[in-house]
Amino acid sequence: LAGPYLVIVTLGFGLAVQQVLINWPALSGGRIGMFVPLPHIGPLPLNSDQRLYYFIWTLVVGMSLVAFNVSRSHVGRAFIAIRDSDIAAEVVGVQLRRYKTLAFAVSAFYAGVAGVLLAYVMQYLEPTMFNLYESIYYLAMIVVGGLGTIPGAMFGAVLLTLLQYGLPQAKQFLPIIYGAIVIVVMALEPMGLYGRWLKIKRWMKTW
């Protein structure tokens, strides 16, 4: 699958998994949810906010470095080639099915680690927390920060998270605010915040 068909199937699969988890109480606790005990990393129990904070930051830095290295490897170059033009990538010898599956596997691994960390921070999980709106929220982070770039994903995540906690009174209007931000960014700066930063950097270098 490619293009909008891949997007539709991906969203549909996410909704299907959510319904399975809601109706499988033995696995997920069902609609009631489940409490998550804090883990032990070797002899070190993560039973305090400070230890959990430093552990999460260690993982964030480590996995970000891995992502940067992957993007510079032959695998990352294959991902970029498929993103730009899957037909051209296939012509030069990139195996589309293999690398598309690998891209899903890598992104699912990162999302899974993030989900585990979220569970330990909240100490509670419930299937309806991960709905279609949550997917759109994370997509908005990528669009605002800059599609196809690792720093862009970081910029977008920081901005929208700060916006979420900075406007507690307007929580019910956040979907409208996020939608408006995405529309403005796509209209004025399709490459997002990171694209704007690159333009400013080039302008300063030229000046």
C-alpha cells in the first residue's frame, strides 16, 4: 500500500487494536484499566520521581543518538529515497517492501518505548487513552516541527506539550487550536519549525 491508502489502513488498524484491548480485560484491564507498578532497573528501583526523570532522559538522549545514526546510514538513505519517490528508489535497487516494513518496525519500537515510559510516569493505563485524537495529536507534532526530520519532531513535541500545559483553561478548545496551528504551518512553512530554522541559518550565513 502507498499514499492515502497506507494512512487509512494504519489508522484503521490502530482503532481495531484499541477495540481488542477494550474487550480483552485479562490483557489490558478493559475499560477499567490497570495500575502499572514501578520497575527495577538492575538493583536500582525507580521508586522516585527524580530517578525516573534521569532514567527517561538517559533513554531519550540514547535513542535520539541512535535515530541520528540510523538516518545517516544506508538504511536511513533508503528511507529518505522512498519518502521522496518510491518509484525512483525502486529503480536504483531499494527493496520497497523490506524497507517499508523496517520503517514500521523501527517507528513501532520507538512508540512502544515511549508508551512504556508514559505508563511508568502515569502509573495507570486504560485503552481509551490511546484513541484517534491521540494519533492526530502526535501527527500534529511532526507537521508543526518539520516532516521527515528528527530535530523537527523534537521541536514539535516540545511546542505542543508546552501549549497543552500552558493553556489549562482552554483544554476543550485544544483540538481546534492544534488544527489551526497545523493549517497555518502547512500554508506558511510546509517544512515546519525546523525548516524555518534552516532558512534563518542560511540567511545568517549569507548575510
